[in-house]
Amino acid sequence: MEKSEMMVQINHVKKAYKGNVLYTDLNFSVERGESCAIVGVNGSGKSVLLKMICGLVRPDEGEITVGGEKLEKGKFPKDIGVILDNAGFLPNETGLKNLSIIAGILRKVTKEELEETMRLVGLDPASKVKVGKYSLGMKQRLAIAQAVMEKPSLLILDEPFNAIDQQTVKDFRQLLRRLNTQEGVTILMTSHHLEDIQDICRNIYQIDSRGLKKIEEIEKNTAY
């Protein structure tokens, strides 16, 4: 397959994190338009892998290419939406103001589109409540809105359904399926909930022996 058909390409990556060897020779690729999940026990390296793909953590050895561009020190992938831990929103601003500030960097979306995205995830764009007063669930909804608002080609989602109610989970699943199947957005995610993975992802990879292997089935009583 031509390299241009790959959204993410990881070659011979080695990574130790906080004294723990996570990957010794990781080779992994994600096709454009693919929807896949990475599963593994806590501490196995799921979040570190996503952070490496986002350019936030550097591999000790090997190379990572995203969207056809090799990631180097100080270089971050383009055209991606991300949910990682502890989103850095401004606590003294409203949700809409926070999104507006972020959107102002690339100027790809309008205020009306930001408002529509907020409503899509169950937030009121007209609310004057500051983000510092948000519940954990509301902050996670805002993180979801931030990830999808610019219609990226790649979504990197680390536990995106944490702390949100079942109706929002259902709505977000539908949104992700639509983005993937109708708009060709590539999705790479982690989740502790098997139902989320099965509902959204066509391919599942498990961290195994400090690498990744594709698996066909997951036992329904297995927790990640």
C-alpha cells in the first residue's frame, strides 16, 4: 500500500516512560478512513502512544509519520482533533469563549458553527457559566466539541466518554460513526468500555509484549 494511503505510520519505535519500558520495537499503521481502538491494561502505554502520535511525547528511537509528514522535535501533526487528559481550558471564560479562542488560531470555523457544535454535545452556547464552574461531565463535553469543531481528518481520543451521561455518550457515538463512515474521518481511540469500542471501531489492537497486535474478538467480561 502506498504511504500516502496511511494516516498514521509508526516504524521501529522504542519508548520508556518514567522508568518503565513500554515499547521495544513498535510497528503500527492506521489507514486513512479507518476507525480503530487500542486496548490494554492500565499502565501499558495507551495514552503515551497517543501522545507520541500527537507530537507531545517523543519516541526514544524510531519514527512516526502522521498525514504523510514525519514528526520531528517541535513539530506537531496538522488537521487533527484531540482529546487527552486534563484539557487546558480557561476557567474564567465561558465554554463558547474558550472554543472561540482556540478556533481563532486557524480561523477555519465560524461562531455559528461553534455554537452548533456545542449544542451537538449537549452544551448551551449562550450560557454565561464559566468553565471553572463546569462539572466533570460538562468539561468532557467541551473537550469533545473542541476535538470535532474544525472537522479534522484525524481524531485522537483518549477515553472520550469519561464522566458523561448516557445520552451524551449515545449522541457522541452517533457523531463519531457519521464522521467516520460518511466523511471519512480517521479515528484512533482508547476506552475502558467494550460497548464504545464495538459500536465505533472496525479494528481493535491490543498492547502485547511491548508492541501491538490486531485482535478479532474481545471477551465481553474483559475490562481495559
